[in-house]
Amino acid sequence: MTEKETKTAEVRLSNGRLAVAITALGAELLSLRSEVSGQEYLWQGDPYYWSGRATNLFPVCGRFDGGSYSLDGQDYEMMIHGFAKEEIFQVRQDGERAASFALEENETTLRHWPRRFRYEIGYRLAEADEAGASRLEITSTVTNRDSRPLYFAIGGHPGFNIPLEEGLAFEDYRITFPAPERVQAVVLAESKLDSGERVDYALGEGHAIPLRHELFDEDGIFLSGTGGRARIEAAGSSRSVTVDYPGFDWLGIWQAAGKKSPYICIEPWTAMCGRHETHEALETMPGLVELAPGATRSWTWAITITE
């Protein structure tokens, strides 16, 4: 198989109710389509708005000031959201409902992040339930193959089509959360980096954020304390998307600014981006995971489609 064929190759999963497609390039989810209604729930990457669909973020979430950071006293360049999205993963399919994708260090990754590692992403479709809900579980596992600690973040960046039914508008939807104790938002600097400031974020009735495009005129909304679950729903509609993200400290909510984009991204992150006017050292950057040599750690988040 040629490199081009490998990049465009797709793995397909199904549980009889939900059909899933994933590509080896970035181990990115390409489609979440109902086999009952034919509805496509995942954003399909129209480049006018945003060419991504469900980017996997590793080994950083967001960007650094100046596009670089330091590790072991040396500076390295790092692209926004890390290099995993541009790498071809090794693929293993396990039946009709599960597949895994693996990436290890190579010449390119070592130029940007001088560590030996294994990063695996497993996709598993649960059995469809009688209520019409289908759940896709995404498990990210990082193993430290180096003799030195790993410092990193992981995250998801799936976009979901809105509206999900004819006759509804973007503004008919809202994002609801469990009853949280205290939701806080990151104040972004003009550079779209973390200013370091946190403010309380007031949710609307029903612990919800009513959606409107103007919310994203500056950039995304980044929240902590959301209770590990976010649901996209509209009054009077049976179709909803729920993202569960236990173990992730941050949730990003984003769409491309100024375009009235017909999608919304729900992004679980383990750490925030770099800070404004700060040349981050990974060893001291707040929120990063520190993984000892030989250690392994996993995170699971999930997308549930209800019709």
C-alpha cells in the first residue's frame, strides 16, 4: 500500500445502529452516521468553516507563545494541538465494533518532542440500547518508552453538525451540563493564549449554554468544573449528542469565528494551552501529565448519539 493509500484508508465499525469511519491519518474519526435515520452527526470538514472533523490532540492541547517551548533546557517548535494529527498510525481492527490505532516516536516526532513513547487510540462501539442510544468509546493510552519522564497533554476535538433536523436553527440548540458546583472560564489574552486569569461562568436555566454564533467571535470557551458531561440538544427534538469526559479537567467549546458555522466542537482537554508571554518549560507547565519511565496511563471519553 502506498503512503497516499495508507493516509486515505478507512476503518469502518458498526453496531447495527451507528456506523463509524476512522482514518489512519491522525487516527481521526471521519463519520458518525445513524444507520436508522441516515443522519450524519459528525462535522464533515468543509474547509470554508473548518477542515477538521475530530482531531486527536497530542502531546499538547492548544498552542505555545511563539510556537515553541523548552524541555531539558533546549527549545523545540510545536505546532498547534501537537503532531499526532499529522502522523500515520498503525491500525488493528478487532471485529465489527472495535479498532485501535498506535503511534510511536519517529524522526519527525523526535524533532518536536525528544521522547520515546507509544500513543494508542482505541475506538469501541457499545451495543445499541433499546432506547435508541449508541455509544462510541474513545480510549487514549500513553506509554513512556523513554528513560526520562514524559510531560504531555491529550485531548479530543470532535465537531458536531448543527442543526440535526430540518426546521431547526443553530440558535435552537443548547449545551447542558450536570448540576456543577462551580464552573470557571479561562480568560484568553489577545494572542488567544491563556492569560492565567479565571472567572466564574454563569450557566443559563437548566445548567445550559444557549448557543449563538456571537459566543465565539473572539475564540472558544474553555471551562472547568462542568461535571464531566456535555449534551447538545434542542427543545422538541429527539436527536441529541452527549460527550462524557471523566478525568479531563477542561472542556473547550469552539467554532470558527465570524462565519456562522453550522457545527460546534466539544473538546475534552487534560490541560490548557500555553500562557501569554510565557516561554513554557514542560517540566513546570501547569496541568501537564508527568509519566515516569516505563509507566502507562489511559483516559476514556465517549460520544452517545440518541434519536
